[in-house]
Amino acid sequence: MSGLGDLSMAWVEAEAAMPLGWRLMALVRDADGDGWLATAAGPLDGQTVHGRAGQPDQALRLLADELRRIRGPVTG
């Protein structure tokens, strides 16, 4: 089981990875109860992305990876 510190850091990582207009929606046990599902929603209706893993912090980190792919490179 992941600790609260790991979970907090993964949540912040997912928040930082989000493209403009996206928001974190949920972190829940998946339907079969064997893992966790992290979900973010985009600005368009029905636009969602998910991260699924055995631990909640892992699900958030996978979600962050997907969000970074959508966002693309950040230059400043």
C-alpha cells in the first residue's frame, strides 16, 4: 500500500501535467476492486483520460503520463 506522502506527490504531479482547461475528476477503486482508476476530464464534453494501476499513486502517475502526451512539450 502506498503512503499518504506518495499519494500527495502523485496528485500534485497529475495536476501539474494537465493541459489548459483540464481537471482531475476522480481517484476510485476500479469496478473489479483489484486496482485504482484515476480520471481527468477535458474542456470538451465526453473528453476523459484515465490511469489504471494496482496502487492509487501509480494510477495517478499513469494519468499524469497520459496528460503530458495530450499537453505536448512545454516551452517557455
